[in-house]
Amino acid sequence: MQISKKNKALSFLILWRFVSVFFVQTADVPDEYWQSLEVAHRLAFGYGYLTWEWITKIRSYIYPFLIHIIYQILAFISLDYVWMLTTIPRIFQAIISAYGEYRFYKWTNNKWTLYSLCINWYWYYCATRTLMNTIETACTMIALSVFPWRDSNNKDINFLWIVGFMCMIRPTAAIIWLPLCLYHLCTSLQNKLTLIGQYCIVGIVCCLCSTLLDIYCYGTLVFSPWEFFRVNILHKIGDAYGTHHLLWYIFCGLPVLLGLYYPVFLLCCWQIIKYSANFHRQAILLIVIAWTLCIYSLLSHKEFRFLLPLLPMIIYICTSCTFRLNIKHTKIARKICIIFIIITNLIPAIYFCMIHQRGSLDVTKILQKELVYSDNATSLLFLTPCHAIPLYSHLHVNVPTRILTCEPNLNNSANYVDEAEIFFANPVEWLTQNYDNNTALPSHIITFNNTAAKIKSFLTRYQLRYEVFHTHFPQSNYGEFIHLYKRK
């Protein structure tokens, strides 16, 4: 009977995530496509655009390689249609996320913990996206479910294989798992030298497999985790993509992700500190969360998605420590709290999943249809912030394309300014220098409405074909609408 209930839970989770694949119709960050689908498309079909991260070899090919296998299968059975290329990888990720939730449920054995995770708006927003942070979060839940806690009967080290490959995919995962691995080494009854030897074997095998795959895909000897550390940490390249206050995660990141659960989490932290003997696993996870937040806070560049792997841990703490808060409540008060939790997650989920930043995906659907009926002289010019719009993975046409680049100052050049900054500083001058009378004009231009207003003189040779809604709250150099122009 218990097995039947668990299987039913897995089926529900897969269905829940499958539906979200089609419910989530917006874009989040460029990495969702340019660090996964675009790379996989180039591997599978031989053409595509690689960002500077892949030129400098700081990324592992493990995740894109898996998606590239999906693409090759679709091509082999002649089903490599655009909607299949964009949807099947997300279904693949949805299954992984659902299985991660299922393993997390088996570990916590708490339905309310599972419900709280499933209705969390930010996890719903990200769970089916082809983001490295999403796969890291799913793998974190799976690894936690097989982790050998001191008070459990599980004594094997299978979790290390998951953690090892997770660190190869995204080296920052090592920050989260360092305290847990130290805890395991200190609390395990196994011979310490033997255990350290097992750690070394797993680490060597994971490094070797990842390196061999990278050598095959890059075509040269490379150890991507070291390159990632060297470029991002030693040279602080991440600062080029924005810096935030030291306490941004505490006062902005966590409140946005947790909503009404944020004050509950703070209360639970106090409970764990006060009654740490009664909350062994929660206390260890709280140390992991605090340690990770401290390290992440020291890094200047911060994003909401970096906190994703911590989200299941925080929700577990919130839903397993509240019984000691001694808050008196009636059934009506409890129902009201549940309704508030649902509403406060439902509203942002609907807006961010269906409305905010949907233009970058909608315009690729229109552009793909335009390319089908265009002649061989077609070429594209994206006058947008770099990587704002997916490219070949959403067009699946080998069309000449130019986008504004934004490579960081890798060579430490004096007064370095990337191409996108140069363009937005003076769009007309950039166009004049790059498209004089002897330069062939692109057949299509894609840009935001605020940029279009600045280059009206250049666009006199073009006709506005489509105006696509993008967002109500545009960031710098973005606009509310995306314009698609075609040469007259």
C-alpha cells in the first residue's frame, strides 16, 4: 500500500511538471538557452553560436551533451521541428525535477513539505527551464535523499556520485556540499582512511569522465572546473554582469523566493538554535544554508537563481520545525494561512510564467515563420542587449546572424568597453560605422521599441512587420515591446 502511494506521488509530480512545461511561456535569463540549448544545437546540427564562456572553456559539456542526444534522436526520426527542439528538452528537465521532488518527498516523508515545494512560485517558474541551476537543484534533492545521516540506517556513499558530477556541471555546488561532506567524514563509523580513499576514487572518476567529454567536445585538453574558478573568481569576471549589496540575499533574495515563508524560516532558525538537540538534520542544513549564504554574499554578482539549490532545504526546515513554535490557531485560522500561502504564490506564478518577458520567445516564433518563406539573401541583425533572445535553437535555420556581443575584459585591456555598451551609448554612430554604403544591409532587424526610437533614420529603409509585447517592467536597454523590421 505504501509503495502504491509513493508511485502515485511520482505520477502526480511528473504530471504537475509536464503541465508546467506548457504553462511557463516566458524567458528568465539568457543562460536558460545560451548555456544549454544553443550549445546542444551546435553539437547536434553543426551550426550555432557559442558565447564567450564556451570560447574560454569555462563550462562543462555534460548537460548540453545530454540535450544534444535528444536533438540527434529527433533528427534521426525526422522530428526535429522547432517546437520539438524547444519543448522536448524542457520535458526532459521536467522529469528530472519531478524525480528530484519525489526523492525529496521520500526523504522528508512529509506531504506538507512536498506541497510547499510544489506551490512555491519561484521553483515552479524555474523547475522546467533548461538552467544549470535547475538541474543542480534537482540533483541536490536526490543526493539529500540518499545522504548517510548520522541518525539513519543508510551508510553507503552513493550520494557522492551525484555530488561529484554536480560539481563538474556547476563547480559552485561544491560550496553547498563541502559542509555536508565534512559532516559525513566526521560522523561516519567507517575507517577514515578507507572513507577518504572512496572520496578520492569517486572524485577522480567524475573528473576523468567530465574531462574526457570536454576534450571530445572542445577538441582540446581542458579542465573546465579550474577554468571556471580562474576566470570567475580569480579575475572576478562576474562583476561585469552587475554587483549587489553584501546583504542582498538576506533582504531581497530570500524574501522574494520564500514569500510568507520567510518570517516562518526566521522563527524556525531561532527554534533550531534553541532546541538543536531535537533538530539534528535541520541544524546541519541550517549550517549549510548559512555557510552558503555567507560565501555567496561575498561575491559581488548575485542572482535569485543562485539560491535555488537551497530552496528545498529551507522549505524542509520551515515545514518540520513549526510544531515547536506553539502558535495557537483554530482550523479557520489555519485555512486562512493556507489560502494566503497559495494566493501569494499563485499571483506571481501567473504573472512571471505567462506575461513577464515573454516577448523574446514570441518573436522567435514569428521570425522562424518569416525565415521559412524568405529567400537565400536573408540575414538577421539583433540590436538588443546581448543574448536577450534565443537564436538557432529556436529558429533551426542556418541563417547569417549578427548580435551585439558583451565579452568581459578577459585581457585586462585599459578602458575596455564591450560592443553592446558602445552601441547603446550611440546607436546611430555604431550603425554608421558598421553599415556604410558598401556594406550589405541585413534583411531583418530585431530590436526593442526604445532603441527603435533612437535609430529612426536608419530604419527608414525597413518596414515594421511586428510589434511583440515583452514586459511591463523593462530593464536598462530593454523595452516594453520587441520590434521586428524587414527591409523594404
